[in-house]
Amino acid sequence: MNRLASRILIVVAVFVLVVTGVLISRSRTERIESAAPAPSKADLSIKEVQLEEESGNVRWQLKADQALVFEEEGRTWLRKVDLKVQERDRSWTVVGEEGDLYRETNNLEVRRNVVLTSDDGLRLETTVLRWKGAERRLWTDVPVRIFRNGAVIDGTAIDVKMTEEATEVTGRVRAVFESARSGVGR
């Protein structure tokens, strides 16, 4: 009877050790999920995309390394986005690692390491930047950093209304301005 109890104890101990080892090994392996939707679900996959459109005084050119078209959703997923916009008196560029273009509205969302630069020296950095075509509105609700002429502005969101030529940085805002005489001012 004593031997039976010790054998059962040994089997239970080995079982516990095996289960513990499996749980530890699974928790330490890193799961990597693709940011891109599964290509098999897309209706069309295109490499090296270039779209251009001109309407009124605005001309834009969108380039991407890859595009996955989802017809039913009216959405095109883009990888390595490079957007150039030219108006009569200004131009800017937006780059990011991925994004979505919505066919019906021409709304655009660019994500991951997004940088907007303009020809007048403005640089904006964020993780998500959205364009709403009908409203001519550029906005994000995530932290943003803006550089221009020695000034650095940090905020938790930005809203640019192009028709009104109004920009609002919201949330907790911090601005540092470089002074020509004293070096730095706040």
C-alpha cells in the first residue's frame, strides 16, 4: 500500500511538472500578429500602387508598396503610405507604415510612425492621422508633436479645419519656443 501511494505521488508530481513546463514555455514565446489583414480575405491585392487625382486647385498623389482591396467594405488597406498634396500656394507630404482609403468618401487614415511635412517648414509626428474629405478636416485623437521655426508643441490631439484655416491642439498641451536672443523660451 505504501508503494502504491508513493507511485501515485510520483506520477502526480511528474504530471504537475510537465503541465508547469508547458505553461511556462507558452507564456514566454512571443506571439507576433500581422498588422495587415489576411491577404486571402481581400478581393484584390496590388503591389506598388500609385493613385492621382486633381479637383479644383488641389492635386494629390498617393503611393503605397502594397494595397489590399476589400470591395464589400469599400476600403483599401495600404502598406508604406506616401501621400503628396499640392494646392496653389502650399504643399505637404504624409508618410506612414499603413493606412486605409475609403472609396466612397475618399477619407484616409494613416497609422504607425506618421509624419506630415509641409513646404513652409512644419513637421507633425503622431501614430494616427485621419483625413475627412467632405469636411476638409485633418485630425487625430492620439498624442501629437509639432515642430516649426524652432517651436515644439506637444498635445494629446489635433484638429485642422482646412476651409476655416483653423488648427486646434487639445488636451494637455506643452509648447517650447526658441528665442533668437536668449536661446530658449517657454
